[in-house]
Amino acid sequence: MNPPPTQILPRTTDARRGRAWWRVRHLALAALAGFVLLGAIRPVPAADDATTNLVAKAPAAPPSPAPPGPAVTNYVNVLDDQYRLAMGDQLSFRIVEDEEEPKIIVVTDSGDLEVPYIGRYPALGKTCKQLAQELKRELEKEYYWQATVVIAVDSKPKSRGKIYLVGAICAPGPQDISGDEALTVSKAVLRAGGLTGFADGKAVRVTRSTGPNPGNEKTFTVNVTRVFEKGKTEDDLALQPGDLIYVPERLIRF
């Protein structure tokens, strides 16, 4: 007896879905492998491109410091260039770059200031502008890239000190220099009663100490007669505390 013929059953819907899912999975894996291969193979840049990339990635040079602006320049220009500092003067001191309130510093009896960062620094007889420029140079040597120093006289003592007159003068002796006075040789002579009849007003000598040690002195000659008789105030000399004014007598009396 022959076996019954093999019966071919129709594919079910689930079998068709399973095979379609496997086909999609194989296509996805093939596409992923292609992307991996493309990413692994990179074109070698040309020589020009490589050079360009190196130049582009090179660090930029540090910017050069900006020049002082108008505001900084104005700070320097408005500083007092006439009044000469004396003992007891109280100064307002500020470094613009610190962005801090001004500090009060005083000219000591030795003529020095206690300056921040620097310490003792001579100030006697200097103007605010001159002193600010000197301190700027000192600060920029070690502490600042750029320092804008602003100095102003905050208050002056009633007396800045004394000057001394000797020789052929009616009332020799010491005189006080008031804090708000610019005393000159001619004014000091007039205050002392003027010259005697035998005085040589053309050769009045002023001796000024320039340092703490003996011998550190400077001598000026002032033609007071020319100031009195012809009004040549440019021949006069502003006095500083401690100055000694000597009025000689004429060699020939008549």
C-alpha cells in the first residue's frame, strides 16, 4: 500500500512576520557595518591643509598693553607743579589701578613719606607732580605693570618751619614760614626790616641743606637789589624750611 502523499500546508501569518523581521535585522547590521568602515577610513589631509591647521591651532600672541587713556593722562596733568612740599604736609595718595580710596600720608620731620609698597621716600621740596612721577617709576620697577600715582596736598600745617637771616640786615634772626605762604628771599628781607646801609644786596647768599649729612649743601646767589629796584621777580628765590640767608656788606663803603 503506497504512503499517502505529503501534504503541503500554507505558510502561516506568524511565520511570514518572523522571516521579515530577520531580513530587516540583517539589513540594519549591514548598514551599520558600512558606516563603521567609512568612519575608520579617513582621507589624509594635503600638505597645505595640515600647515593651515597647525597655524590655526597655534596660540595667539599675548595682547600688548594698551596705552594710557585720556583719563589717566588727565590725572597726571592736573597735579600741582608749583607748591613745594614741606614738613607736616598731609597728602592724599592713591594708585588708580588699585581702585581703592586715597590714603593719607604725612611728610615727616626728616622730609620723608611712608609710601605703600616702597617705604620711606624723600619728598621735601618736591611738587606733587614731580613726586608722583618718581613714585610711578619706583612702583613699576617691581610691583606694577603700570601705576598711575595721584598725589594732592590735603592740609598744610600752620608753620612749615623756619628760615634764618644773618648779616647786614636790620632785624636778623629766624622767621616762620606759614603753611599757605610762598616765602621768597626778597619777602624775608622786607619782613626783617630791609637791608642796612652797607649791605650788598646784589650778592645775597642762600645756603640749603640737601641731605642729612654735613656738607650736603647747595648755595644760591640772589640779586635782591635788582628785585627791589627793577621788579625782576624772576631773579627771586622761593625759600624752604631750614634755609640760611646771609647778606654780606659791601667791600667799599661810601
